[in-house]
Amino acid sequence: MTLSFKSLPKMVFEFLEPLQGFVLLFPFLGFFFFHVWQGLEKAKLQRYIHERATTKEELKRKNDELKIGIVSYTSAERIETLYRRTYQFLPISLGNRTVTIELPPIPESPSKSNP
């Protein structure tokens, strides 16, 4: 069997001739698979966003509950109630009381400037 260079392209064409249908279908199949892949990725991202939004709302609710807890645990009424329970309802004596006095501001001395 002798091969010439002129018959080589003809042999390649004859070999690939049954695959012409695949060559025509390849763009359509590529578009179809790309479209399906894109839809799957979009669904994954939407699910991820939904999960994060749900987590965000849950954390906001928990944060609000913690803020309410801080306010209720540090209220003056609660501290006074705990004090009375701890010391068996003893009245608050002057020694146990914290008093804050605000002093008036110190007046500025008139400056000795001549007009």
C-alpha cells in the first residue's frame, strides 16, 4: 500500500466523514450543557444566599434578645432586689450607698487686660 501526500487529506476526510453529525451537534450540545450547568450554579448560589439571610435574621434576633437581657440584668431595680435578697431585706445604710455629687463649675477669674 503506497500513500501519497495528495491522498492524505482525502483519507483524513474519509475517516472523519461519519463524525459530521457530531460536528453539527456539538454546538447545540455545548449550549445545552452550559445552560444546565448555569442553572445548577444559579440554584446553588440562591440556596447559599437564602441560608445566609436566614442565619443573619437569626443572629439579629439573638442579638436583640441579648441586648434586652443586658438591660434587664443591669437595671437599678434588679440590682436593688438582689441586694435586698442577699442581705435579708436590710435597709440600705449610708455606708453601703454610693452617692454622686456634681460640683458647680469653677468660675473663671477675670483677666487683667487693659482696653
